[in-house]
Amino acid sequence: MYANLDIVVSAVGERDVELIANPSEERHGFPTPAGAIIHGGAVATIADCALACAAMAIAGEGEVCTTADLRVEFFRPTRPGSPVIARAEVRHRTRRLAYCAATLTQDGEVVAEARATLAYLRHEPGFRAETGPESP
């Protein structure tokens, strides 16, 4: 997803991250009578990427996370041709869950806000994400 949406991680803090995404009209555009807008699914994906990065910023050694719940509120159309800035932070962490929030802006205006619950999983030794368990 990062390459498809041209996402770059621009800042990482102790509990927060900032991503810059450049969705394109060709890949993510949705035609409207007023001109193309970026499809809501692409905007939700940008939010999800930022939220997961924030959760990973405080992950313990051997932990990975996955989105268990995602809610996105759209306030105005996101337009192609201008970067989308996604800022996400961890609001609360338990042993197994992170509760995160994100704000997405374009040209200085809030286009969407998102909240997610991310579940932490233990990374098993000998497990390769791209192929599954290694064969002996």
C-alpha cells in the first residue's frame, strides 16, 4: 500500500508518527460532476497506515500489530494533486491493544479523522511474513 499511495514516513516520535501520501487521480480518483476526488477507501488506507505506524512506534520487541477496528469520518473531499498529511498517535496502550487516533489534512484543512484499535501479536521465531513458517 505504501508504494501504491506514494506514502513516506516523515516523522516518528515515541507515540506518534506523520506520513505524507500522494494519491493520484489515475489510481485513486473517483469522478464527480465537480471533478475527480480521491476514493474514500484510499483515504481510509492512508489513515490505517498512519495508525498502524503509531502503534508500532511503541511495540515491544517481537511484537507486530494488526488493525482490529477502524472508523473513519470524512469531512471534505480529498483532491488529487496535493499531498495528504496523516498524523497519528497512540492514545492508550494495554498489554494486547493500542487505541489510536489520526487526523488527515490537505492544504491545511482537515479532510478526515480516524480511530483504530490495533491488536498486538507475538512474532514467532522462524516465521517469515511473506511465506509463513520456515520449513526445516
